[in-house]
Amino acid sequence: MQVDWELSQQFVSDSQGVRAACVLPSNNDVDAYRIVTGNQGGGLCEFGVPSAALYPIEYQHNHAVTALLTIDELQVYVTGCKDALVRVFDYSHQLKATLKGHEKPVTSLSVVKSNDGTPYLVTGSWDGTAKVWDVTRQAMLATLPDHENSVCVAGLEAESSSGGTPHVVHIATGSAGIPRNNQVQDHTVRIWTVNVQSGQVACTASLANDHEGSIRGIAIVKDYIGTCSNDGTVRLRTRDKGDSIATLSFVYQNTQHPPMLLSVAPISVEDGGASSVAASAEDGHVVIWTQAEDGGSIQEPQIIMHPSCVWNVIGLPKGDFATCCQDGTLRIFTKASDRMASQAEKEAFGKAVQEASQKKSSGPSAEEVAKLPLWELNLQKRGTSEGQVQLFNKNGNAIAAQWSMSSQTWIEVGQVMGSADGGSIDGVQYDHVLPIEVDQTGGGVAKLQLGYNNGENPFVAAQRFIDSYVLPQYHLNDIANYIQQRVGSQGRTLGGGPTSSLSSGMGPVATAGVPIIAYQHLPIPGYKSFELPPKTASTTLEKMKKKIEETATLSDTQLASVSSLMETLAATNRYHSSKIQPEELKVIMDMLESLPPADAFPALDLARLAVAHPDAASLNNTTQWNKIICKALSMCEDTPSLEGPAAVAIPMLSLRLFANAFRGGPGSQQAVVDLLESVLKCNETFLGSGNKNIRLSVATVLYNTSFYLHSKDASPVYSSQVVVQVDNILKNRSYETEALVRAMIALGTVAMSSPEAKETAKSLFVVSRVEMAASPHGDTAKAVAKEVYTVLS
């Protein structure tokens, strides 16, 4: 009689999804071994088994930890990360090495041994390559090229010492495939030989398209190679050529389509028991196939459902196995009765699975409804467009209402049972049907629909969309982020605001065949400026006038021009109709020319305010602004010789003048753009300033420069300069939150519009610093960093 696996232990460290795990030897007399987990947020954690002792690991990755591997012979473990880096830690969790070479997220890790038993690390990446490394020397030995998108890897057993070739290792790889002929094709299993001494690589066997979907995982399963796929099956293959000799399938539950299998792993045999292989799926399925103990046929598989996506499954000592779940929990399963969890814990696990299943098919929970705005207060919440849909809490139920522009009221539509934007695609019902527009080769736009169910892993829905419409695989993260933006939080207005920009044509312009993805913070929506607050305008200008009268030798006519200019600037509510006379701008230049830098900053401050006036910044005044900006640049060069207030005021006000010139009007904008090379050089000089006001000014110059470059499709040389300066800001780690956010948004914007800027960021490894720099600065900074990371990746 077959004994089923049962829950043994559950380990929870935080709310971050567990992506990967590996086993380390015990370091005490209590535990049989340790498990290290890596999570969606880039954190690591150690658990003792069976003590359940929790040990948070201090090191924090820049992005999600996507793979973990132990190399026992070297007493190290290795992490693969979405930041494209591979990191090596010793058993006490000290970082020993960082291996750089991949260009996109690392997706898979394995060990391969040569004839003499020397272990080498094999890594697979979304960049379409696998690489072989000597971990001890921190050296890349070889690259296995030309895969079809994401690569999974498995080290094969070395040839026998008597007949094997020295220094040669054997590796199996699987690829995700590429769009062709209206479907994803060419997902391929390859067998490779690599000479780790010379770096020579040869593909000795290749087999494509025997799965019906992308290959997601590969592992050595007893005497075979095992591959798992989006088609919901595991194939067992010969080690020499990769030929398929058996297909492991199952009757899937609660879905009309086979779940995508993300990982496959052997389960070690204990006491001569039957051998097994386990696979994990995006929708929570974990499937275990077991061969009869006499070596005969494969028995009916056991299915263990989880509350959400199971990213990985790994074999453990004593015939147990562990699952890495998106709900933030690592779970161990066993057949040994003395290691099984209590009945109460098993029931709690079953209840969590049941509640997750119900949530996928039901409307908002009571907690989610409670967060919605009250219907009784709907008059306080105005809509922004005709037909905009908003969810409200009416007597404890979620209702949908539409905004009527003519009556300026919300009109109740009905109770929300699923979601307000649900519907069906090809006969399949979804809680949300989201619009995505795709530019077509040769012109025109295709309007596509993405289906998503509440509680579903956004990456699963994104992958389904990519496969259905044969879109580039590298946009998986972008599409998943868009799903989270649209449906990730209850109470968000549907059909209005930033989240509707994709369907309304806003957002970045897509290239042919690439979905237009809506971001909340990118690209920059418009210029920022340092203008005169209306409440303090008169007081500020009066102080400025007094300072000018004390330091400047002006004629009565010039003083009258200064007074007239200040009166116009003080009336901020009349900027649309008031005028600035040429002599009023000329007197600013006269003061900048005649006054020493230590006394000239009030005139510079006046220039900073005047350039924000639309009439002052008109095309007629381009030449005047060119002269003023040139003078400000010259004054900044003299800053090192200044002391007192001018040492801060001159660079701060000059940079704010440059920033305001972008927004002021066509004349001032033309002037600052004509001098942009010098402006950016000046900006770079003050990147490391110890004054927070200068730091904010530096970031704003980059912000406005980026918006100009993005909106005008301007020179990529300037875009690359923006990248370099923002990278220095990220390294600086002293910028305040608002300045840092402006700098990161500038980086993301130029990367979206300029391939050259993106390439510069890639060469500088800027992506590795974005989220780390944002981490101490709150939710907005982290959200911006996430979007920038996605763009750069």
C-alpha cells in the first residue's frame, strides 16, 4: 500500500514569497540540517530542521533571489538573482564572491563535476546563455550560447575515470522558446561538453519542440534527465542525447488549462524505498510521481495543493521534500509518521488552501470592502471622466458606481460579486479583463485583452498572455507589474487616473510587437520648477529688493525697472495676462555683470523667478536668457573661491535657474538647450554637494533635462550623461528622499526613450544600485525604484 506524503513542518519568516531554497549541514547538536531560503524581496533566511529555529541572514540582495544551490565540496552556497549577479556565501553566510557576466536575471543553478571530482558551477539566465564558473578562482570558464530566451541548467555525471577525457564536463540545458508561426516554438533540450581548461564548448545533441510549451525546469532524476514545461508535464530523457522516453502527466484540478510547471526535482530514496520525482506549478499544484518499488510502472501521482504559486521544490535528506511558496512559507512534506505535523496544523494548511481557492472565485473580502470609500460620502469624491467606475462600501457590500459628467454624480451600477472589470476571453471567464494595445509592424494598433483572476499569481497571467499572443518573453516582468498596478489594491478607481493610461493611449510609445505597459511614475509627466509661493511672494520680493538696493549701484531708471518687474512677479495669479518689458530683463543682466559674485546672488534669484513668467520666457527673449544662463555658468565656475552665503547661493540659484528655464517658455527653453552640454557639466560639479538645497537642485536639473530629452527625442549623448550623473547620486547615498526620487525618475525616463542611455546604464551596472539606494526612503521611493529596475532590466 502506497503511503502518501503529509505535511511535516511550515516555516514563515516574513510576507515575501519564497522563491528558492537549499540545504546546508547542521551546525549544532539539535538539528539534522539547515535550510536557507531566498525570497521575492531579495532576503535570505535560515531554518533549523527539525528545531524550526529561525535565523535571519543580514545580507540583502538588490532584487528577488531566483535560485539557490549548495556546493558541499567547497562548503559554500550560491544565489542567483534578478539583478543578473551570482553570489557565493560560506556556511556562516558571509559573502565570499560576486560573479558578474550575465546580462539578465539568473534563473537556474547547478553543479557539474570533472573526472577528478572538481566541482564547477553552472548558471542559466534570461539572457539566453548558460555559463560555467570556477568558484574558487571566481573565474568564468565558458559560455553556452544561443538559447531561446530563459535557460535552465543541470550538470551531468562525469565520464568514468578510465575512459573519460580530462577537464571535460557534461551539461544539459533547456530553453523557454521563441515566438514563431503564431506559437511559442523551439523550446529545446541540449547536451553540451565543455573543456574547463581551454573553454572549448560543443553541443553534442539537441532536441526541440517535444514539449507543447516552454521548458521551465531541468534536473537529474535518477538515471535520467527530467524537464518540466508550461504544458503541465514532466518528460524523462536519456542522458546522452536527451531523447524523451516517458511523459509524466496528471489530471489537474480547479483549472481548464494545464498549470505551468516551474520546477522539477528528484526525491531522495530512503531505506531502499521507491524513487520519486516532484514538480511544482504556478497555480499551487505540487505533483509527485513514484515508481513502484519493484522498478515497474509509475504509480498514480499524488497532488498536494498550496495556497498560491509554488516556485520551487527541492529534495531533502531522509526522503522528504520542501516547497517554496509565494505565500511566504517553506513547507516540508514527509512519509515518516514520526515527522508528520499535528492534525491541527494539517487542518490549518488545508483551510488556507481552501480559502485561497475561494478568494479566486469570489468578490472582495470583508476586510477589503471595509477599505473602500463609504457610499454615503460619495458626493465628496468627484469623478474625472464620463463613465469612470469606482468601487464603494454600501452597507458592508462592495458596489460599483459610474460617474456622470452631466449630473456630476455617481450612479450606482450594482453589487460587485467578482470585480468591476471582469468578463470573458474566448469563452473563459475572468475576474478582470485588462486592455493592452500593441503596435503592429507596418503601422496600426492591435487591441488585445489580458485575463486575470483574483488571487492569481500576476506572473502566471502575464505568461499566459505572452504565450497566447506570441509576444517577446522579456516583457514578462513589465506585464506582471501592469497587472499589479491595475488590480493590486482594492479601492483604486478603475477606468480613471494613472491606471487607465494604457487604454487611453498615454504612456511610453511601444515598438512593433511590444505591449505598451502603464507605469505609475514613469515616464516624467512634466517639468518641475522652483517658483514663487503666492502666500509669501510680496515678502520675499521685498527682501530681495532691499538687498539689491544695498549692494547694487543702479540708476533711478534701473531701480524703477526692478520695482516694476517685482510687482509683476508678485501677482502670480495674473501671469497668464501680465507682461515683462525688455528693459526689466536687461537690468538683471546688468546687475549680474557689474556685481561681484558675493553680492550678485539676489540678482540671480530674481532671474530664477523671472524665467518662470511665460512672457519673460517667450521666444523674443531667447538671446537675453542665453546671456543670463552663460553668466550663471561663469559664476558657478568661481564658486570654489567664494565664502559665506554666496558659496551656497550661487550654485543653488544657478541650477534652479537652469531647471526653471526648461519650463518657463520657448525662449528660455531654447537658451538652456543650446547650452545643455555646459549646464550638465556644471550640474556634475555639484553632485557631491554637502548642502541639501543644492542636492535637490541638481536632481531637478536632471529631472527636467530627462523630460525634455524624452519629449523631444533629443541627442542620446545627453541621455547617457544623465545616466552617469544619476548613477553617481545612487552611489552617493546622501540624497534626501525627494531629490533621490527625482533623480531615479530621470534615470527611468531617459532609459525608456534612449537605447543608448539604457546601454550606458547596463555597462555601469546601475540596475544593481537602484532598489538598494531607495530602500531607506519609504514606499514611494521603493515603487519608483521598482519601475526603474523593470525598465533597465
